[in-house]
Amino acid sequence: MNLITWNIQRGRTPSGECDIAHTAASLRQVADADVLCLQEVSSGYTDMPGCDGANQFALLAHHFPGYVPVVGLACDTAGEGDGPRRLFGNMILSRHPVLQVLRHALPWPPDPAVMSMQRIALEATLDTPLGLIRVTTTHLEYFSRPQRSAQVQRLRELQREAVAHASNPRAGAPGGPFAAIARARAAILAGDCNFLPGSWEYHCLQAPFDDGTPAYADAWPLRHPGQAHAPTVCLHDHPGRPADPFTCDFIFVGADLAPRVAELRVACDNAGPDH
């Protein structure tokens, strides 16, 4: 199973405009992915740089017709006048059947000193040739460390809860919302975490559980032991680049899947956004 995680920055191209067709072509250039985990997908915004208000969720589904589109909205606000609602969030596109989708609002404690926004974790249980896999994509808070720390702890709680569900299947009824649909034990967590390798949040997310829940493991050192993480942000050399290249995008896997990680690489795609 090939998986790509990418903060598409609203489909931004190196020249600054937003072009989802360009994004789709870049994704295909990177790999023939079975699962796409995308962050910063938007709809209805005309006041963000390069955005024309297009529904990027619908456009991405159009560009990947053989995939099941799964949408998770972090922001859903009124538009200007009679305009469409403004939507912003994450998306999963899967070639494999999607058995169940859960949308988790992450903690958002007040931190009035900085800008912030609601964040989510979008979870989908996929029926893959490897068995059931729970894929979660997220985009954690950038400006507020207290909020980001709370969100990391919530991701740990969700891992504990999901494994408990997998180990103790709930009673169900045939059909309807009480149907006992499985929640996978094997887990992948991918996205823009907005923390650095070696940070408190990085180590907290991977800390062992006291009840035997499989801990998350960063997939990079599994395939590149002893090597520093390849940078994932500020890769392109252009005027006004805000910082030197660094890493804040990760793929974490549960202990069940850690031995099965065959390859992990950062694609230096000069056609896509600087992320």
C-alpha cells in the first residue's frame, strides 16, 4: 500500500496561485498512491492568497475518480453575503473500501495572545489487502504550543480508545447506526504536526502506554536509522522564504505495522507548494 501525506496549502503552486489540477498532477508524479492524506483543503475562500473560492474538496474527488473521498472540516463558517460557506480542513482519498469514518474535533483551549483555529483528526478505517487499517490525518496548531500539546495528548487518547474498540467489539444490530462496524487496531497517523523532531510533542506522541496499547512510532527512523529527518518545509529557494528547511510533516505507525514499513521518502517536488 502506497500512502502520501501532503499539506497542499490550498493547492498553491510555486508562482502563488491555487490550482488543484496542478496539485493532482503533482501527486501522481510523486507516486501511484493508494491513499492520499491531504491538509489545507479549502472551499469558498476568496480572501486567502491565490484562492478563487472553488470547492477544492469536490475538485480533488473529480481528479481522483477511482478513490473514495473522505472530507473532514475543521472550519465551517458563513460566506460573504449570499456567497457559499467557507470550508477548510483535511481530506483522505482511498482506493480501498472505507468502512467507517470518524471526525474528531481536537482540543482548542483559549490562547488569545496568538492566532489559532479549530483543528481536527480525520479517521477512516480502510479494508486493505494488509487487513483493516485505521488511517488518520491531522493538521495541528502552529501558533499556540499549549493548544498543540493538548491536541497531541488527544491523539494519544484516540489511539487508546480505538485499540480498545478493536479488542472489545461492541454489540450491534443489523443495519442502522448501531451496526457493529469494526474499528481497526492497526494504525497510521499522517499529517502536518507543526512540531519538530525531538520536541516534547514529538516524544509525547510516541510515549509508551501503561495498558499495553501499541504506541505510535515515527516511520522515518524505522527506515533511516541514525539519519536526521529529511526536511519537509521551505524546500524551495525563493525570495522571501520564511525560514531554513525543517521537518514538521510525519507518518507515525502503530507497533502492529512498524515491521511492515518498506520505504519512506520525502519527495522534493519542485512543482508543488513549499511544504
